[in-house]
Amino acid sequence: MEAYLYKYKCPGTWYGNYEGLRNAYTSGVLNDKQAVEMGKFDLKKSNNFKDCAVTLLVKYKLSIEPIKTYAEITKIPFSETKSKKNDLNLD
């Protein structure tokens, strides 16, 4: 998985600008132009910001690695019938 840290600057609705830093994640491989477009889409989807300037700051390669397993892991059902899978809620 790849992640991009980017800086954005968006015009305000009535005055001023909205500025900040955000992360965007993707499971694919993007070139820089695609990453900027993904950042703009991320801003539009999350905050409804339009016409934003996006500047890439850092590209990360993310991986998850287990460090410690706790005893409670044994209480998670790893195999369920198909009808029960639809009822599984992770929240």
C-alpha cells in the first residue's frame, strides 16, 4: 500500500483560504500526476473543497506487521458459515 502526505490550499467560500496537511492512501501504484489528482478527489470527497492546489510532500510505502499476539485473539471466529458472515460487524 502506498500513502502520500500532501499540503493543500483551497479557496474559502466567502473569504480566505483553507490550508492544511492530509494523507491519502492507495493500494495501487500511481505516478505523481495521478497522486495529485487523488489528493484533489480526496479533498472534494471529505470536505467538499473544490479548486484546490495540492503539493505532494512525501510518498510512503506502508506495510502492517504483527508485533505481539494477545490471548484474546483466540476468541475471534476465523471460519463462519456464509449466513453468519453477512451479520459480522467490525464496529
